[in-house]
Amino acid sequence: MKILVITSPGEDYLADMALYGMRKRYGAACVDWPKKDVMYKSCARSKASLYGRGFTMWKLLDDAAVDREQVSERLAANNFDVVVFTSIHRQLDHYTALTERGLLDRAELRFLDGEDVGCHSVKSALRRGPYFKREEPFVPDVRPVSFAIPKEKLFTAPSAKSRFFGTHVQCEEAYRHPWIALNCRGRVGDGYAFQEEDPYRTDLAASYYAITGKKAGWDCLRHYEQAASFAVPCFYQLGLKSRNSAPHGLIDGENCVVFDTSDELILKTTSILESGLYEGLMRGAGAWAADRTCEALADYIIKAGSPGPFGPV
């Protein structure tokens, strides 16, 4: 399987998660074009200069012997089995130019749209291959998709717990509780609670629970980071999320805690610990993350199969 992955400059969660997963699955047969520098350990930029300080997603790949030469000629010769546009609304001009030259006539195409709101679907793209959209509104023939996490970022087993909630909290309702107001930080506008990734992940792993919620869109890498660290996500107002918007598969009392007020948050999390239900909930959270790796995302996109963990069931 030879895959051409069309990239755009800058960090883009869904696009870069898909590229990472495809490289892990297909090695150098996955050609990122142009080379997505921020994905590689050799990238000259510091992690601190990247979006989200580069936590979890970027500067992970080793440089591979990827042939990025004469891509147009190779497209014309049908050298690629699949061509993936990782952010079609940013790559529309590129797609149009390649289409007008007839260079996409024989390849299977995939289109990703990872924007937080709106549907940037392109009618011609919808006719040419599977179109994956992360947030609503959906239009006919658009397929759901969600964020994912690199398999290497999954904790293989739970750590000893020494904190009730993870330190990083960006939910104003949660700060109404005195313990959270005193022991947590990271309010919107206050900057990052952690400057380095390792202390952040260690803090999560040592926490029974971690608080999350909607940001610009419902889907957020933080949900996956928490669950992958075996910290049970406590999701503010998850019940307001549309069924068709990611994240998918989070179920109150099975792999997360859903709350609408700080009082409800404390009552539910305390009751779970006191009733002996925490272990199962924690394992459920870890399993939820393990089902949503970048490698699994790559399989879903390339095979264009049923939604599974990347869409509503």
C-alpha cells in the first residue's frame, strides 16, 4: 500500500494524528508531501514553540527514507494507491489544481475536515471519495471522525494515586469548589499549568480524576490524554453534546463522570470511591483511550469502514 498524504504548514491535530498513524502503519510507503517538519524529532523548532507546547503529538517520528521526489509524475503514473487530503478546506486550491491536471483520476481519495465548527465540505470532494468531518453540522455522505492519541502515549498500567483531581483544570464551574480553587490551575487566560509534558502526564497518572470539557469544539486532546493516563475524565456538560460530534463513546459511570455543577462533581466522584466502583471506571477510561489510537484512526481512514470508536454507534 502506497499512500500520499497531502500536508499543510503548522500544527493541526486531526491531520497530524492521521499522518502519524499512517506512518506507523505503512512506514516509508506513507509519503507526507510536503514533509511535515513538526512531526519529526529533527524539527528545529522547540516543543515549547508549538501549539499546546507540543505536548503528546509532535516531534515524535524518526526521519525515514521517504521518497518525496517527482510526486506529480508518480501521481500521473498511478504510483499511489490512496491520496489523503488531511485538511481539505486548507488544501482546496491544491486539490483543484491536481484535479484539473487529471492527476487524481485513478487514485482512491480521502478527505479530512478537522475544524471545530461548521462543515467546510466541498461538493466535488464529496463525489470523489470518503469525507471525514469531526464536528457538526453534517451533510449527506459525510463520515464522522474524532481525535486520537499515539499508541506510544498510552500508559500500560495504572499508577499509584496521590491526588484527587489532576492539576490542570480549565472549567470555571469546577473552580467553585474550594479544593479545586486551591489545588488546581490553568484557567483560560492564565497560561499553561505545566511547561513540560512529562510532569503533566505524571500528574494525570497520579490523579483519580481529571476535569475536562468543551473548548472551541467538543473534541479535545485533553480527554484522550487523561484517559490514556488512567485518570477518569470528568466531563462538564457532556449531555449537551450532539450525538454526531466527537468525542464518541464516553458514557457516564462506565468510562467517565459527567457533571453540570461543582457540587454534582464532588458528590459523584466521592461516591464512586466510597462505593468501590472506581477501579472499573478507571479501567473503562483506559480502554476507551486504547481503542482510539492514531494507528486505529489511520486504519479507519484508509479502509473507510464502519465508524467503530470514531463515530456514534
